[in-house]
Amino acid sequence: MENIDALKDEVAGAIDGAADLNALENIRIAELGKSGRITSLMKSLGQMAPEERKEAGQRFNALKNTVAKLIDARKIVLEEAGIDARLIEEKIDVTLPARPEIQGAIHPISQTIDEVISIFGEMGFRVAEGPDIEEDWYNFTALNIPLDHPARQEHDTFYLNAEKDGQRMVLRTHTSPVQIRTMQVQEPPIRIIVPGRTYRCDHDATHSPMFHQVEGLVIDKSTHMGHLKGCLIEFCRAFFGVDDLRVRFRPSYFPFTEPSAEVDIGCSFEGGTLKIGHGDDWLEILGSGMVNPKVLENCGLDPTVYQGFAFGVGIERIAMLKYGIPDLRTFYDSDLRWLRHYGFQSLDVPSMVGRSSLGGAS
Ligand code: DAH
């Protein structure tokens, strides 16, 4: 039995001297593991005579419990020492400069669309959308552009392969087909703007095969040309941020409007630089007109009851003018340096100056 005391002292000494958790685990395996010394003692109880077993059993158990407790206690000490050592080792140098954060920017196209929506939104317009792949009827015929109409050639249309029934879908050449889709499903009064992608087979410094437009449509019983003028003057002034911007309506032709007008804004090109709101020159920025009665009829609306006006604006064009972006093609180059230069932060507030209600200014 002295052996047991000696064994206890020996194991206690080893536990005390264990330098780290690994060494401690080795001791636990050597003593209490499957074939450890103390485990073997416990197993030897089976071969003992009953009276001997009783006393030996108590001592072995006590030894086992004592060793297990010593190991647990040492484990806590070693774990805490490990944490302390790491804390000392892993110091944070708060004087180091922070890592630069890459901040995204809003593309000028998205920013311009948001600004246009915000200005017309204030005038009571809602946003409508339509498909990029469009039926010929919506893109042309319903807009009073029949098959033999010269305007079809001007649009440089991308046609898709013919369907089984011979119909050829088109990539919409303008956002105007959404006028038709809206009038077919919505009872007037209608007051929508339609931002979206449009496509034409054309590519140079001022044309891209994919570009963006915003369409506008107002239909009601008493809408007249004065409303068209007031609304678009208001828009031009708010968008370019010039309260007294001169706006001119020049007679024009679009198959889907009658009469039609192109809208110019006052500017100067003095010294080779464009200044909006100054000088005696004019710059064309959008097309507009009173909705052609034939278009109303194509949508099932009675032109003796309803009338209205429509307009179409090129987003890239007004973005280039407002933000001084010289080449249209750069919009789609995905050049991060360009985006960092011309892009916007999410908190940049769209310009909203000098607004009043529809038809308020003239
Ligand atoms: N759809 C025309 C285009 O792409 C723009 C336009 C002009 C739209 C006059 C209109 C409008 O709604 O009334 O060139």
C-alpha cells in the first residue's frame, strides 16, 4: 500500500511539472488512459480475494480521483497561462494607418435616371416599364409607323430571327412602345415616365448600339399643349438647375404625335465650351408632341374624349450635357478610373430646383 502513496506522489509531481497541455495530456494517458498504470490497478481488483478487494478498491479509487482532480486543476492553470502568453504576444499597433477601403460609385446613367424620376415624381408621374425585346406592332405599327413608313429605316432596328408564325421580334428602338402597353391596360388619367434601355444598330462618339431613354406620357380629357410646354420647361429648369433657363419648342415631326415639337434649351458655345443657361445659342434635348389620335385609337381610347402629350429624352445625352462627359462610348467601358471621376456617392441628392406643379410654368 506504500506503493500506492509513492505512486500518488510521483504522479502528482509529474502533473505539477507538466510544462504545457500536451505534456499534461500524455500524463493523463499514461495513468488514466485505457492501458494506463492506474487503470491497470483498477483492473487488477478482479483477481483479488473479496476482503482484500474492498480495501484496495477504496484506495485505488481515491488515487484515481485525486489524480483526475490534479490533472483538471493543472489544465486550468496551463490554459490561463496560454491565454496570458498570447495576449502579451499579439499586440495591436493602433498607430498603424487603416487599410484603404474601396468605395463604389453610382454610374452617371443611374444617377441621371434617378434625377429624372425624382423631378417627374414630384409632378405626379409614376414609373412604368416594358420589355426590351418587343413585338413589331408595339414598337412601330401601333405608334403609327406602318411597314412602309420611312421612319422604320431611320431606326436601324435589330431584328431577331423569325418565329414559327413568321413574326420577327425587335430590340425596342425607343421606349415609346410602353406608351401603347400602358394605354391598353390603364384607364386615363395616365401620367407615366418610362426609363429603360433602347437599341439601334449604330456606333460612334455620339451613338451606341444600346442606350437609354425616358419616355413620358400624359393622357386625360382636357390635357393640352400648354400642359406639355409647362411640364417640359419645368423639367428642363429643374434638371439643369437653372431657374430661368430659356426653353424653345421647335415644330418637328414624329409619326406618333401631332403636332410634334423638338425642345431646345438656351446655351453658349463661347471659347469652345458649352454653357447651359447662358448665351444665344440653342441645344436640342428632347422630342415631344400631342399624342396622335390614331395612336389613341390603336390602344382602344376614344380620341374625341381623350387627348394627351408624350415626350422622349435620351438619358446619355442629357447626362453628357449636365456632367460634361465628352464621349458617349465611355459610359459602357467599365473603366473604374472613369467611374471614380464621373460617378456619384449614394448620398448625392438629385438636383431639384424651381419646381412647381404640372403646367405651372410657361
Ligand atoms: N421615340 C422618339 C425617338 O426615339 C422620341 C420621342 C419623340 C418620343 C417624341 C415621344 C415623342 O414620346 O412624343 O426618337
